[in-house]
Amino acid sequence: MTAMHDNRYFDNAATTEISEEALRTYVSVSTECFANPSSKHKDGLKAKKRLEDARAHFASMLHAKSENLFFTSGASESIAAVLSSLLWAKRPGRVIFSAIEHEAVLSYTPILKEKGFDVVTVKAKGGFVKPEELESLLTPDTKLVAIQYVNNVVGTINDIKALVGVVRKKEKETGRKIFFFSDSVQALGKLDIDLTALDVDGASFSAHKISGPRGVGLLYLKRPELQVLAKAGGQERGVRGGTENLPAIAAFETALATYKKREDILALNAKLREIFTGCGIKVLSPDHDITGYVITITTPLPSEVLTRMLSDEGYSVSSGSACSNNAKGKSENVIIALGYSMNDAKGTVRISFSPESDEKEALALAELICTKVKEFRK
């Protein structure tokens, strides 16, 4: 995989630059398979074959069945399809979210509560949900559990298999199904994902986090009978209506197929951690069970001030989660849910890497942050 961006870009958890390979695929499929995959003429059938070939390739890479994969406009839409389907329930029940879910999940709390659902959050101190804490919240009327695979703010990896295990145990006790959903956006490309082995009921993915195009995502459903709110034209077997964005889907396929996990990422993360701790900067990301692609710190400087200072020096970083930054206080709420203070939350800066990130510039960035903080402390 090759990219062309400035090597001072360290906001890859927000979005990545599209790779040359993915861009080439996008252009070629746009011209060679321009027809609507739902059309029955030869050009439509050609587009349909390219669409199903991409689906089969994704199934192979994610260890799933093709019929369980659905293309969407992104992870937010995939999440919306799952959570909005709860609104069809004749009898509301309990819904459990981890306290550090992405806002795309947590934003459903008000409407679910309004419709009579008992929405509770399971703690995620330090970025991890403990199976025993999840188990303590499960009730006979629990409808759904949503827990991230990898946290987007601090990069922690949840033991999804163990968490699913306690849910399946509860199902056996009660004889009732519980839908286990995992927002897996930040895991894609960083971890080896085996959806069958994980035994989740649903998972969401997004192309633009792994050097693919924006506006395309993937939804996995173990049992594809999800009752969505709007079927539109019935595409994607009624799970996601609308003409499929075939060039973007094909580019997403190429992005995942060519995405190279960075073998030295944990070592690079550790080097930055050492620099930060050496100059008295608190690191919020733990040093274990992490992807390594994210390191989040907090400094005495307000995050917006420090990110602007770094931008003036040519470096791009994020003050917490870029998506949460659109809504005042949302990123701070996640930091507090992780177990940190409000002061920590106000000074949070996230540095995130891609396989293309330049180590020399990453270390220079860490040193620059130390310098800015030292100047502020004087």
C-alpha cells in the first residue's frame, strides 16, 4: 500500500489518506463497471458480478459468509441500521452500551429511553469492559449489547470473545436471544478479525480508516433478518436500500487487501510513551492490550490550544475523537468514562498512526509537545 500525504499527519484514527492502489481501483471500476448492479442487461450483470466478487473477497478476509455481509455508506449507517431496528420491538427491554462507545452508538440512548427501553452502561475503566461487570447487568429481558472491539480514543482492545461468552451463557439460562453488536472500525486492518470465531451477531466497519474512500462501509449480520426502518429499493437484500456505490466498495476491498499491519507499531508507541513520561506528560492510553496505532496524552494546555500550536508547526493531531469534537463535551465524556478527571479530559490530545507514518517525525512530534508543555509550565 502506498500513500502520498505529508509525513507530519498523525490523525489517522479520524481518517486516512486514500492509497494509490485503492484510488486506481476506484477510477477503473467507475469506468469499467459503471452500470447499476440491479439492471438486468449485460452491463448491469457485469456490475453485479463485480459487486458479488468484492463481497466474496471481504468474506474470505473476515472469515464470514458472503450472505452475512452488507455494504453501507459507512459505520455510522451500519450502526444506525442495527440500533434503529430495536424500535420495531413490540416489548422494549434492556439495552447495554459500554460507557466509551462511539457517539454513533451512544446517540441512540435518548430515543431508546423515550420508547421505553432500559438503557444502561457497563463501565470501561482504562478502556476495557470486564466480562464479570457485563454479566452483572444482563437480565432476562436484555435485547442488545454493544461493545467496541477497539476504542477510538485510547486504542484499547476489548476481549470480545469473552464478552460474547457471558452473553451466550445468559441466553442459555433464559432461552432468549441477545444481539451482541461490536463497532469494529478501529480493529479493521490492525487485528486479525475472524467474525465466525468471535461469534458476534453484528459488526460495523468503515473504509476511510484503512486508506479506503469515504462514504462506504460494511455491516456484518450473523442472522440477516434484521428489520430495518427503511428498505428503499430493496438492494443489499433489503438491509440497505439505494444503488450500491460499486467504485467505492471495490476501492474498500482493495484497501483492506493491501493494508499492511505495521510490525513495529507497539515499539513506536512505546518510544513515544517513554518520551512523554520522561518530560512529565501523562499518557492515558495503557501499555497493554492496545493496537499501538493510537497514543493519547493529557497536558496542562487546553487540547484545542495545543493542537493549534502543533498545526502551526505542520503537525496534524486530534483533540480526542474527531467525530466527538463536533459535539461539545462528547470527547470529554469518554475520557471521564475511562476513569480520568475533567482536567485530564480538557487537555487530551490523540496521536494516531498509519502503516505509512514516519517514525522520525513521530518522535520529533513527541519532543515538540514536551517543549510546548515545558514553555507553558514556566
